[in-house]
Amino acid sequence: MKKQRLDLTALPVDQPLGEFYLASISARELVEIAYADVRRLVTDQRDVERYLGIQRPISDGRIKDIKKYLQGSDAAFPTAVILAIDEKCADFVQGKGTCGVLTLQPYEPDSGDEEEAIPWNKIAKVLDGQHRIAAFLDDEFKYDYDDREFDLNLAIFVGADISVQATIFATVNLAQTKVNRSLAYDLTELARTRSPHKSCHNTAVILDKEPKSPLYQRIKRLGTATPGRSNEPLTQAAFVESLVRFISVDPVLDRNTLLDGESLGYPSEGELRKCPFRGLFVKKRDLDIAEILFNYFAAVKKKWPNSWKDLSTSGNLLPRSNAFKALMKFLHLDVYPEIAKDDWGKIPTMREFYPYFERLDLRDTDFTTKNFVPGSGGQSMFLKMLRQEVRRRDMLESE
């Protein structure tokens, strides 16, 4: 079996949006990791297009023109193909100089994990350059240039959530003069339109930037370390993916509804039990959502201050994404529905959240890989312990 791993020499680039990487890759290897995304372009929408509520079909004529151009002895593509890659599939190790090694490989979740696997041919999502990649394929979607080598330069965004991908997509299309300017400006507006993902993204930024926040400077903006910080245990993608479940069961539908100028309508009791922050989102109380998370994680920090503070120990589960996901599920399933059952707009204080952790028989020193295995196994174990404590407390109160 062919080894499914790519080690690319990459140069980190720091810009206001975040950090990305410049690298060179053979056309054959790029086709392998972006195959599923390019094929979907022919018959369907990319994720970023579905999020934006548009479809820009791939042009057969343009592909034919590029294929013809590739036959020339002076063929060149000096501009970068832009990719978005899940942080679970990428790892960057800084070298001694300005460059380092960016390793790309498939992701296989642990047994019982709710996350989906990311196979080799689905690692890369193409934000720009789809026609160039498609030009290297034949009519059966097989690599069509076995007789020659051709390298392509890449701009790789690691761990960009869908709202960031939309911003990149819109910006790139605005900068390309051959794209209809009206469409380009529409794309820019689409990227700015309020949506569940956008609100979650902004909440992550607020809690990461506020010095008094328990999550201050802990969130990696694009799945990679922020310049000037030594330890960021939580990925932005993990934050957004966890929080969006509190707001919507169909974030894209909600976004399109808001884009059309329609109201979402206040949710029913049943909808609030599925998405407990949906009422706050509908009423544009995004800052209140941020305050709830501020107070909730302040309670976590109070219960386990030393473990929460220790970002240097790689085996310490508490500050990291898997523990964050477990704590967010606990808040979603048990804590907030119980506290806010008579008022779904309630902003609980840290003191109201703290009793859910106070009696837990877990010490700061217990958050080790020995007690909580890495990956989803440790996450599931931690969540189970949190939920068992709630049931035990309810039994004691009912006696």
C-alpha cells in the first residue's frame, strides 16, 4: 500500500487574517489530496459555496484552454493554488531557518468517536485554483500527465473554519479582475453576513483577546500557533464546531434565511433543548453567549486552577481541545438546560456554574494520559464522569 503522507518544505506567512504556509507540490500529489473536492466541483458545490449559498460551476471550456496551454514548453502557473486543510491532517515543525516541514496525512478517529474520518483524497479543500487542478485530469478523473513533471505552488490555510474560508474565497474573487465585479462584491457581502458560524467565530476571538477571560490567548486562530505565543492548547475549529451546536441544527439554512432578509423566529421549547443558545442568537445577544462561556470556564478554572494554568505539559488533558469538547457537551446536555429551564435567556454567574464541578472527585494532578487516554477516548471518559456527578447529585437532592 502506498504511504499516505506528504512532507512539504513550507514557509509560514503571518498576515492579519492569521498564519498560512507557502509550499511547492507536484501536480500529481495535489490531485491525490484534492481529488474528492475537485470531482465534486463538476456536479455539485464545494463546502464554501454551499455555505455562501452560491454555485460557481466549473468551466469545461476553461479546463480545455488550460490543458492546451500545458502542452507548451513555456507553461507556467506563477500564482498559488489556495487550499484549506483540517488541522487534524496537518502538523508543522519549524526548522532552524525561516522554513519548516508541513506534514499532511489522513485522519482516522478513535473507535467510538463521533468525528468523521478524513481519507487521503479528501484532505484538501480548494478555495482557488480548481480549474488548474482539473486540467491535470482526464475525462475519467485520472491523472493525465504521466510523461512529465509539473510542480505547483500552494498557499495552505490550516484549521480555517468555514467563515474564514468564505472570507478567503470572497477576497480572492474580488482581487481577480476577470471575475464579474458584481459577483465579487456579492461574495464579499456574503462572507460578512451574520450567521451561526460567524457568531461562533467572533465569540472565539472575543474570549481569546479579553485579558480577564479564562480562555485568554489559548485559541489557535487557524489551527497553528499565533506568533508571539508559546502555548495555545485549543484550536479555533474545535471551539466553533462545539459552540455552533448550541445555536443551530442547520447553520447553512439559517445563514441563507438571514441573507434573504428573513427572520429566524424565536425557537420553541423543544428547539431550545436541542440548541440552548438559539434564542440568544435570534435576539442578536452574541455578547451574552460569550459571557456565559466566560463564566462557565471561570468555574472550571476555579475547580482545577493548577491544571488549567499548566499549558506546558503535553499530557495535561484539561486545557486542550478534547477536554474543551467534553466540557461543552456537558454544558449543552446538562448544565445550561437545568439552570435556564425557566429562562432560556439567562446568563448564569460563575457561582451558579461552580456547583456542577465542586463535588467532583478529580484533582488537578489527575488530568494525565494515564487516567485519560489521548484522543476521543479521554474526552468520552471525562464527559461520562461529569454527567455521572450530575446524576449522583440529583439522587441525593431527591432523597
